[in-house]
Amino acid sequence: MNDALDNNKDNFTVPEKPDSRPPDQNEPCDSQEAKQIEEISSITVDRNGHYIHCLTIIGQIEGHYILSSSNKTTKYEHVIPRLVAIEENKEIEGLLVILNTVGGDIEAGLAIAELLAGMKKPSASLVLGGGHSIGVPLAVAAKSSFIAESATMTIHPVRMNGVVLGVPQTLMYFEQMQERIIKFVSSNSKIPPDRFREMMLNTGELVLDLGTVLSGEKAVAEGLIDKVGTLSDALDCICGQIENQKTENN
């Protein structure tokens, strides 16, 4: 296993093949997997001989401020080093990101999305339930994206909680942040930036808010997501990417 992960074996393990370990050594694989799921909401699976790490991003993405304990959150300071570890671990061949998020901290979400988009490892995302707000850039950051037929995605303008100064500089900052999101999404999907901006500023769909809600099929039709699919579809896609990458390297 890669040196970067040797110091964190309890939190990040690659399952060994059934016959490669005597039964009386280490704890059972099922126990390791259960601990990994409970502690960090992720697991590494063997799919057709390829090790694929499954990472979940759920609830609200927590950024610089700690949210209430009643909120289901994904902490970006936990996700970022994990992505680095996955990229550098030679045993892990691909990454599946499973999303069911209401959004959250914009800068934290963009940080994760930028890191994911810059990875060389084969990757795919799967939107289940919802991929709202800053979850949209996260969904398109992988090399291939899938969405469940029953899932939805909400696109809306940048919003900020707390005290906001009513000066032109504040509006300029919002616009710059919004353009960063538009540029990232359009660069990592097939949706044109003008169309994404139009849906973001739509006034006729959401009550007391701007924006657009897309079902799974609509998200694909708009070019935001690649395909409507299932968990198996996403895993098969990653295996295909792995095989193609090996062919190109050879």
C-alpha cells in the first residue's frame, strides 16, 4: 500500500483478495469494511478485479464554520486529504463519488470539485436523491457523471447567510463567485455557460427564489449530466475507464 496511507490504515483500507491472507491474521474483511463505512462513510470494493474506492458526499457540505450537530454534514477537511490519498495509492484504480447533498459552503464545495476534476484516476459520480446547489459542480467534476432517474438537481444563484454589507463591492464579489461556478460547470459538462446562467436566474419556477430544478432525465437532456444510470452503470463505467487507461499506457 502507498506510504501516504500506511500511517492511516485504520481509516483507509483496501480489501485483500480472499486467498491472500491466512484466516488467523488481522481482523476479518467484513469487520474492516464495517469500520470504514461507520467512521468515514467510504469503502473500497473489488469490481471485476479492479479496486474502486467509493466516497459519499451527503447532507450539507461543511466549510469554515462548524454546523449544528443536528445537521448531516460532509466535512471538506476530511474529503480533501482522502482524495489526495486515493490519487497517490497505486492499489486503488478508480473512484466513485456518490452524492446526496443539499449543498453548503461554496468555497469548500468548489475546493473539493477542483481537486476531483484534477485527478488522473478514472472516476465517476452518481447523484442519488439530490445534487443541489454547490452539489452541481461536484457532480460534474468526475470524468463521467450519472444520475438516478428519481434524483433532482437545483441550480440557483449564489446566496450568503449572515451580515452582508450593502455596497457595490459585495455585489461584485457575488458575481465573481457566480461566474467561477458557471465556468467550472460548463468546462466539466456539456451545458453551455449561457444556458446554465439562464437556469440559475430563472424567476418562474421556484417560489420565493430564483433558479431551476432538474429531474434526472432533464439534467441529461440539458447536458449537465452524462447519463441516467444506476450504481452498476457507474461502476462498469469506471472499469471501462481503467481498461482504456491501461491500453493507452501500453
